[in-house]
Amino acid sequence: MQPDLENSAVSQEQLKIEIQQIKIENELTKLNNNKLKV
């Protein structure tokens, strides 16, 4: 595999992980907001 392709594959994985973390944080924020409303 060419280094460039490897690097892009790695950054793709990192992006996926970051996106998942953001989604989780958003869900937690929603849950916290719901608790405050009640």
C-alpha cells in the first residue's frame, strides 16, 4: 500500500471515531436538557 493511501485510511478512521464521540456528546446533552425541563 502506498503511504498516502495508508495515511488517508488512518485519518478516515480517526474521523469516524471523532464523529461517534460527537454524536454521543450530543445525545448526553439532549438527555441533560430533558432532565432540566422536567
